[in-house]
Amino acid sequence: MKRALVLGASGGMGYSIVNELTDRGIEVIAFARTKKKLEKLFSAKQNVTIFTGDIFKLEDLMEAAANVDIIFQAANIPYPEWEEKLANFIGQVVQVTETKNIKLALVDNIYAYGKNPGVKVNEQTPKNPHTKKGKIRLQVANMVMQANNKSFIAHFPDFYGPNAENTLLHYTLQRALANKPSIYIGNQKIAREFIFTPDGAKALVELALNETSYGEEWNIPGHSVITGEEIVKIIRELTGYNKKVFTVTKSMIQMLGLFNPMMREVVELFYLNEDPVVLSGEKFERRIGPLPRTSYYDGLKQTIDYMRGTVKV
């Protein structure tokens, strides 16, 4: 791999993918909608070419994919637009890879697995989505895997990390760093899984560099499971924060959904906060090697340092 196109380069996972690729000496086309944000993130980065475009325009995707070996699809579409736009968008990405005869690495979530089966979820676990968004993700995954054997899909739990702003933990951290009463979405006593985006990017690039990865789906777990109480404790240790952290319940989100379309879409995914799905990384470690596993303490420290502007990660 000499040159890669990263869609959604200004997002949480996209940002980490760009950094991981360039750290390995790979040239990157960083694609996103907002030039100003791309320049802020990557103007000082060698081996990065900024491409401002519309992910829904086939001609923009075709132009950006000129002379690349692989597309990393990490672009995030707002939940209310999934039903209308997600399958068409991914279909266009697949069309580009087939036209250009290049590879595809697709960043995916865990919604297609459905409810917690009671064990760690591996790649053989049947997908039984019970939500609208889970069914859409399964439709998209099937489309990608049936298209050709030059693609792979990586399933991740919820993200946190540098520049990962559209995430559950970002809202907790953002208010804590402003020294205001904060929120945690879901029961703070329930242990669930998050992945540090630089770890996810490392695992994704390792898969992309291994020819045997293609034509398959892969589960990439976080370091371990952790409760909200444990996360808040780490935040307090790292920052000296002493304000209250309130629990956001499902009924609260349902109430917000009366006025906010995004909150209406979030409600059906609240099951992940009540009975979390936890991924198994056994296949990755058996076939590829040890998974990157930054501790929650170190991951939160790096995320907080980034948010404070004291370090770039």
C-alpha cells in the first residue's frame, strides 16, 4: 500500500486512520466536506493531500480515488439520514472500488449483531438486528461482502479519543473540562466497551496490509469493559474535576426526542447502555497478531490532553 483515500478524514476514526497511515510512510488523500477543518487537522502533516468534496457525489469520489490503492470508509452520516442515504452512499463507494480496481476497508459498528447474546460476540455470531439502524447496517455489510473479495469490514464498539467529538464520552469529557456538571449516557454501574480510536486505526491498518484479511468481517474490541463510575473516577484523577456527573436515562432521551430528530434516532440504540454487546478479538489475534489495547487511563489522558490543546495525537 503506497497511497490511500480516507473518507471522513476529519472525524474521530478518520483522523486516527490518517495519522496511522502517515506514521507508516503511506501517502493519504484526506477527504471531507469542510476544508477549514481538514487544514486545521492536517496542514502540518507530511504525506497528506487535502480533498474537499461531497461523499454523496460519485464524481467527487471518483476524482479523489485516482491513483490510490485502497479506500478507508470512515465517513459518518447522521442517523436521521441513514434510511435514505447510507446504502446508496456505500453502493457508490463500492462502485468506485470496482471501477478503479482498488481495495476497500469499511469501518462499521456493532448494531447489526442486535441484542447481547450473553457471550462475547465473534465473527460467527449470527446477526439478528432488532433496530432499524441495525437492519440498515446489515444490508450495507451484505452488499459490500457480496460485491467482491477486495473489501473487508471491521466492527468496532463506541469510540473515544482525540478529535472523536460525535461520541458518548466526548459529551462527558467536554463538560468536565469546562468544570461544569456533566452527564453520562446510561447506567453508570453497567460495564460496557469503548475503543480508543488510535487503537482502532492501528488494527484497521494492520488488516489492510494483510492480504488474507479481505473478503471477511473482523471484530475489533476495546481494551476491556469499564463502568461509567470507573470512567468518571479516572477523569477526576486526571483533572481534579469534582462536579456531579448526572446519569442520562432512556426516558430522558425519549423526552428530548419529542423536539430533536437526532435524539429520536438515539433511543432505539439505548439497549447498548443497558445490556452491552461485547466483542471478541480472538480471530484478529489468531490471524493478525496482538490487538492494540491502550488502557482506559492512558486513553482518557491522551484524549483530555488533545481536548485541552496541549498535545496532538
